[in-house]
Amino acid sequence: MEVERLAEGLWRWSVEPGRWSIYAETPRAILLVDPLLPAPGSNDEDRFFEALDRDVARCERPVFVVETSVGRAHDAVRIHDRYRPSRDDAGREEDDRDPDEARD
């Protein structure tokens, strides 16, 4: 697995030559764009999820998958199964107000 830091909170990784996946921290979520994961049970998979688990704990944000191409759904399912929100989080009403207005 090849991993490259592009900027603060922005990374890309590849487990196949020429196929890059993106990790991006946004103010509201961690986005994984076209995630192609290492093989289940591999050392690279352990390394990948250890790093992602640390980032999820540090950021305290939900993880969302964005798919722009066909054929990666099985990896999206693996991510969803690992990081789906708890029932308490899923039932929480989202505050869509402007952050400045929310303070009032």
C-alpha cells in the first residue's frame, strides 16, 4: 500500500497501481472518496484501519464514503459496517443553522 500526504487532513492511498483513494477531513465529516481497501486479513489492512481509527477518534466526526466509480461497493460496505453511527447519533437532530446563528 502506498500512502501520500497531500496537505493537512488530506491524504491519498493506493493498493493497486493507478487507482488512488482519497481521505479528507472536513469540518463536519471524514470523507473517503473511492476507497479501495487492502485485502482483508493483510498487514496493510491492519495498518490502514489502525490509522483510520486514530483519525476518527481524534476528529470525533462521522465517516462518509463518496463513490465516483463502479466496482468498489464491497469496500464501502466494510467501512460502513465499521464506522456506522450508533443509534443515539443516528437519531440526533442535525443543526443546519449558520454556526454564528447557532451561538445565539
